[in-house]
Amino acid sequence: MSKTYEGSKHDKSIIDTEEWKLPKGIVVHEDSGFEGHQQKGIIINRPMKKPKGRELTQKQKTANKRKASKRVLVEHSIGHVKIYRIVKDTIRLRKENAKDIVMEICCGLSNWKMKYRT
């Protein structure tokens, strides 16, 4: 997990700022927010864009659906964390790393809730 940033900060610029170094050989399921991110030794799995003035082939559409089915799990997890209002609202805590700690606690609560739901 990265440090917390304002909602207007672009995903790609966060990666560049923090200089992420991912383990070699892993598969990263990215969305268009990470376009332009390249790192040696990792496998990037990003949906195909529709070519200008043309349509995607049926094979490309099927591949994009498969990729989307993996990405939706991530998006749902993010949605589960955002049920905690403190994550969505402006945090007025001035203490250093307070926003990061709040996010970690909310992620932990979300994981706990998902693990123990009936």
C-alpha cells in the first residue's frame, strides 16, 4: 500500500513519485490509470484499448472481459474500504502519517469483515 494522496492525484504519478519496485516475475493487473508504467521483469495485464476509428475483435473483447473479471475484485475491495466515511471525508488530523494510519485501520477492518462474514 502506498501513502495516501488526494483523490485528484493520478495513479501513474504516485508510482513515479514513490518509485515502486515490484518483485520480478509477478503479474500486475492494471487499469488505464497506470498506462505508461513499465518495469523490467514484471508481466503487465492491461485491457486493450479500442483502436481509433475501429472496433476490437471478438478475441480482444473476450480477453478484456477476462482481465476485467480479475480487476473487479480489486475494485470491490476498494469499495469495501470506502464504506468507512473517514476515508472519503477530509481528515483534519495534522499529526504526521495520521491519514496513512487511518487508511491502514480501515483496510484492516474491511479485511476482517470480509474474512468473518457469514
